Amino acid sequence: MTDKKINLTKIERLLADESIRTEAISSVTGLRASTLKSFRQKHKEFNAMTLKMLLELDQVINSPQEYQYLKTLSKLAPNEIDSKVQRQRLVKEFQKESQFSENPGEGGSTPLKSHEFKHYQEVIRYYGSWNNFLKAQNIRPNVIKKPRATMLTGERLIAEFNQQTQEIGHAPKSYEFRHYAQAYRYFGSWRAFVKAVEQA
């Protein structure tokens, strides 16, 4: 149990404030947008809100920076809000992990390699490439000129997946598959790629 006092009046004001998008509140707090909408539209009684929800919302209203951030996010289109929040989260995670990296990043070069960053797949999803992610933070990528790999066809990606499955003895997870980025780009998602493999 917590001794923290939750300001229910401010939470009600936050939910009633039409200038703040539900998607912004959801992205910042991690609460489901559909649940928040049902409280905002009075389909659910306010007293039915869980303690977790109340604590998350209370944290936002008691931080002027977070509240201002909600207002700033609310100016974006709904589909851009989560992307912006996730991009900022990835940058914070990268900076945190870089502090503990054994490669300190001499001369402005990247302190972590892509394969060392546990959120690499999300980086690809939200930034398109590792280098775009680094450039967004004004970090010079460690450029090692290699001949550019040719883009594999869908059939070739499926064949590579099956070959790797035989090599390692199980179907590779997305983080294990050596052509993950190409498969993601070609099929649009890992799930769509796996479905294509199963249908082949």
C-alpha cells in the first residue's frame, strides 16, 4: 500500500481537458487508450479506475514538464504521437546503455554497436536504420565500408530462414535471424515474414 496522496480532482481535470489527446496520455503513461477513452467519455465511472491507473495519471499531473509534454504531443496527429514517444524512449535507453558500454565512443563515434543494443529492432522500426538513429542524436556512425549487400528476394529470405533453422536446430527468433532487417523491410513486419515462411 502507498502513503502517497493522489489528487483525484486534477486527474479528473486532465481527463476532461479536450486539448490533450487520449493518445498522448496513453503513450506517456503506458495506459491503454481505449480504457482512457471510456473514462473520458464517461462510459466508465471514475471510481472504477485502478490504483495503477491513478498512480500513472497522478505522476503526469504532478510533473509540470510531463504535463507540458502532453500538451506538445497533443498538437501532433494521433498516429505520430506514439512514434515520437517511442523514438525519445529509444534515445534515452541508448544513452543509458552507452554509459555502461566498454567502448566509450572516441571522437564522437558510436559507443554501442547495433548488435549490442537490446532495442535494435525497435530502432529499425522507428528510424529505418541504425545510422539514421545515430544521426538523429548527432553521433557519427562507425563507418566501415563494405560492399553493399544486395537486397534478397522474398523467396531467398525464406530459403535463408529455412537454412538457418537447420543450422541452429530451431526456427530463429527475429533477433537471431541474420537477415532480419531485410525481411522486415520486404514483408513489412516479422509476423508477416514468419507467415510467409509457414505458407511456403
